[in-house]
Amino acid sequence: MSGPHRNSRRSALAAVIFTLGFACALPAGAQQPAAGSPGDLLKDAGFRAAWAKAAAPLSGGERWVARLEGPAPQLRSVTLSGTAYTLAAVCKPHDCGDNNLVLLHDPSSGRVHALVHRAGRSRLLGAPPPEMAGELEKLWRQEWRQGR
């Protein structure tokens, strides 16, 4: 094959090799970009069911929690204790300082753990084990209390 098709295939192959090389070069535990925003997680039926169950204790009128609506950074991938998680953070519209959350989703098991901070109080959701609770606290501080 010759001409423009051959060059486009070479370009595509080079892009794939570059991308794979970059991904493999990241150190273990590094945060990597993940596609989308926290609300996009709810498009997956498995996540939606797990989040509804985890967030049930806050079902009393906290729409921003249930729907993961509000200002939010892009989803990120993190590795904790050898497990890859999707990290999401979101805050209540017009009241981010006192109402925000971080959550970790393990796509392979479907588990969701979160730390929700509302009106000066923090609450864990999804029954995280003690070491996971500590990681959620650290991630929450990194996300919502930088410089404080």
C-alpha cells in the first residue's frame, strides 16, 4: 500500500505506541486522567445502584449528593493498595466550602466509598474499611482544603 493511506496508518500506529508508552511509564499510585465528570458515573447502571445504596443515609433532600451535581474537577484514576479506583469530587452549587464530597469507585468490584462533608461535619458512606477511610480523608483534604 502506498500514498496517503499508508501515511495515515503509520501516524495512527505511532500515536498508539506513544500513548501506550506514556501510560506504562507512569509510576504506581500516580493519578491519571479519567474521562468525564462525576455525574457521568451515573450513566453506568452498576455504579448508579451502588451509589444509590451508599448515599441512602443522605436521601433527605441532598439532590447534589444523589445526582453528583455541582462544581467538580474531572474524574481521575488513582491506585491505592494495588487497586485501581476512579476518584470523583463534587460540591454543592453555590455552597462549596461547607458542602462537598470525594468518592472512590472500584469498577472491577462495583464498590463505592465516599466522604461527604456537610455543614462542618463529615460522614463516611459505603462502609469503607479503616484504611480506606483514612485515604478518603486525605483525598478530601487534598481536594477541598488545600492551603488551609
